[in-house]
Amino acid sequence: MKPMEQLDQEEKKILQLLPKGIAQPKPLKELVKLSGLKEREVRGIIYRLIVLHHVPIGAQYNRPNGYYIITNNDERQQALAPLTSQITMMSKRAEIISSAELESEE
């Protein structure tokens, strides 16, 4: 994780709103309300925090749902499970689409 000085103001704001641990994740709607940013902006900032700044942020998709800072390996595994499942499903779709016979080729 990069030092806070390397984050812009919006990144700092969102990072400070995220709880540590999965117990009480912060829903996207709440992050939008508290930050004054748009949903798309908050998602973009979370993406940047993870990809550019290497902040370990997880997302909980069932209740209680929301974002949180990963604090241990159990939380890491819970955050990775839906991502790896989604990758597998998307890869399968891409494989089928790329090999599907097209009407114009019949």
C-alpha cells in the first residue's frame, strides 16, 4: 500500500470512509452519500485504490453488502472467491463466442 501522501483528495476521502474488516462493509450508496461523489466516480476511485495504489479492498455482495479494507487471509479469500468465479464465467463466454459458428459462415 502506498503512503497517503500519494493519494489525491478524493482517494483519501473514500479510503477514510472504508471500514477495516468485513464485519460492517460500507455500501456503495452510503459511500456516494458521505463523499458527495457520483456512483461511477466512487467505483473508479475504488478501482484506482486497488490497482494503482495496491490497497486491499474487498467487496461483500450478500448482506451486509459493501466495501471494506481486507485485514486477514480469510477476508482475502472471501473477496477473491466471487472475482475468480466471474473470471471463469467470462472466460467461458469468450471461448464460446470466439468459436461459435456465425450465420454468415453457413
